[in-house]
Amino acid sequence: MIRKTLTFEGLDNVWFQEVPFDVPEGFTPLTVDCSTVSPGTELFCIREGREVQPGYIMTGHAADGKEVFVFPSLAESSGAHCNVRALSPDSLLLPLAAGVAPEEAGFLRFINIGLHPLNGLALRPAKVLVIGLGPVGNLAAQSARLAGADVLGVDLSENRRRVAGACGIPAESAVLAGESGFDLVIDTVCNGATLESAASILAENGVCSMIGIVKPKPAPEAAIFKAIWEKNLQFRSGWEMKQSSVAIRNNLVCAMNRLATGAYRISPLLTGVIPANPEAIARAYRNLAERPDDHLCYVIDWRVGD
């Protein structure tokens, strides 16, 4: 069998790298059914221009035909946009619940990211702000709403605000004047302006979860540190791979159950399901890069090729 792995050298050069597929002893072979594009993380890597094999979100079936969602170990988290994988015991293979389609299951990864900010808090947050309403931010807002919080989303994109509304999340283009008192801010953008805004609008003892990739030019430290000192704030890493395996498993089981019962609204977030051929994939990534307001997320269906 040949393993085909999606490979980029910038957005204009896209191909399948093909190598013989070998399964090391003790590893589980997986035939990939669908892999989900993580637009923020993947585009961040592709824009560097070097040869990369992004992607880490996949659903497939094992040799016995059982459908599973994969949460790979950190060592196995690259090159997931491929037709077959060999996974070590360090990776989590979670059976799909009845009623959860493979093209929906990839959103479990986004839900997991958005659930981590709600873990380990001393008190359940009553008021939550989510900055950035892409797939991760939207589902983080849905999770906070399901936890009973009063949630507000913020995004400059009119379409993302519309999608948030379709998912039950009220949204604004900016934090309203005078708005404050949030117990939790979930920041998917993490640039200087958003981090400084989070520090200013958090309530006493509030928490900011930084689940976006923190940009290299943060806000002036003095403004943030002053707010931290005055209000006893916490700024926490939201990088999912830094969380405990127990928390990840618990989040995924919770998310799977909620998907099976329709608690999460997924369809407004899925821009399209595309066949596994380089031309279609290249068009989808170009749409994500150039028209991010209108193109939120794509799923590659490896069951449909050329």
C-alpha cells in the first residue's frame, strides 16, 4: 500500500508525497475517511513558504471496520492529511458514537480546545467573552453557553457574526463601550490589542485563556501587568497539547456525547466537504487564506479521490 500525504510549499505548490506504507510493530493501522482542515494553525505554517505537511485532525476506520476519531500524540501530530496512518499506543482512538458522521467528528478537536478554558476554574464563570469566532472560537462559545454562562462573541467579520448567531451565540464587532465584568475571556486571536482588551474587561479574579497562537509583538507589558496586579487576574496557556491526557479524554467523551445528541451546531461552520485531490484542496486552502470571512472550514473526504 502507498501512503499519500498532502504536502505544501506555499499556497501555490500542492501535491501528494507518496511513500510505501509500513506499520511498525505495536502500531495500529488506520484508513483515513475524513481529515479536517484547521485553518488558523495550518495557514500559519503554510505561509512560511517552506515545505510542510500540515494537519492533525482525522477520522477513519481500523482493520475491524470500527470508525474512530483520532487524537494523535504530539510525536504523531504532523502529516495527518493522508490516506492511511500508523498510530502508536500513545494516540487516542475514540470510537464514533451512533449518529456522528465522519465529516462532523473532526470538529471534536476544536471542541476540545474550547473546553480547556472551562476546566480547572475555581468557580463556574457566569459571564464569558470569546474573541474571534472562527471554528474554535465559535465552538468555545457554544461550550460556555452549554455550561450555563452568559456568552458574548466578538469578531470583525460580519459573516462570522452571522454564523455565530445561527449557532445561538450573540456577537458584536467589538466589545461594547463600558462593557466589563467578564469572569472568563477566551482569546483565539492573541495579538497585542486583544490581550490588552482582555486585561481591561476582566472582572476581579478573572481568567484569560490564550488558545490562539500568541503573536510575536504583544501589547505593552505595563498595561497588562498593571491590570493583573490590580484585579488578581490569571492569563493561562490554552495550547491543548499542554493539557493532561485525562482532561483531553474527558473533553472528547463529553464532546462526542453532545455531538451525538445535537447539542452543538456544526453545519454552519462547515464550508464544504471536498474530494482528496490536490486541485480541489489547493482551491479550498486559497479560499481560506484569501476569503476567511466567507470560508470557515473544509473537510477532505479521502473516500472520494480524483
